[in-house]
Amino acid sequence: MHQGLQGYLYHSELAPDYLVNCVSDIVKEARDFNEVHKITGLLMFDGHRFAQYIEGAPENIDLLVSKIIKDPRHTNFTQQYNGLRTNGHLFSTWSMAYIHLDSPDPLTLITSLRGDLAMRKLEEMLPALGYG
């Protein structure tokens, strides 16, 4: 178990002034930033909406969240979960796993939830998404 591991889950939408092809830049930037700051996680995108789970040291998560909130490529940023993880990493080997969803259904399921319910739903979804 890793002490002080913070988990953070949010969802947002692609800003209207940006095209879907900017998502590859978002993923590359996330991987580079996360590797330097020892953050791991998963970004899901359905062509319009994002859901992202990140985990790492609290100060690094706070730094990344403030960066994401200011990113003009996102709009309608909504925090769903922010808390210490007592059962370790969900993504210990991925600086940023990425899934482009063919259906909006997984994001519809998760974006309606908050707190521990949102995290439980994410953990339940991971095997069907090829993780866990």
C-alpha cells in the first residue's frame, strides 16, 4: 500500500472551438507531464466527452488538476471524486492509458455519479475496457 496516494476523477467536454484531432495532443502532453510527476491514470473519450482518472502524490494531482481546469480544450469540468486511495494504484504502469470509446454509454454511466459511487463504477468498468 502506498501512503498518500490521491485519486481524482472528473469529466468534461471537448470545447466547441476544438476538433477531435486535438485529443492526440492532449494524450501526448498528459503522458509527458505525468511521467515527470509520477502520475498514472486513464483518459476516456467518446468523441465529445472526456472522463479521466488520475492518481499520484496529492501535490502533483493538485498541480495537474489546476492545469487541466485552465486548458481551453476542455469545458464543463466536473469533479466526481477526490480522495486518498487506501488500496493502491489502479494504473501503476500507465502514465496515461487512453481509450477512445465507440459508444457514449460508458461515460453516461460514470458521469452521473459522484464520490465513492463514481470510483466504484469506474473500477467495475475497467475489466470490460481491457484494464484490471
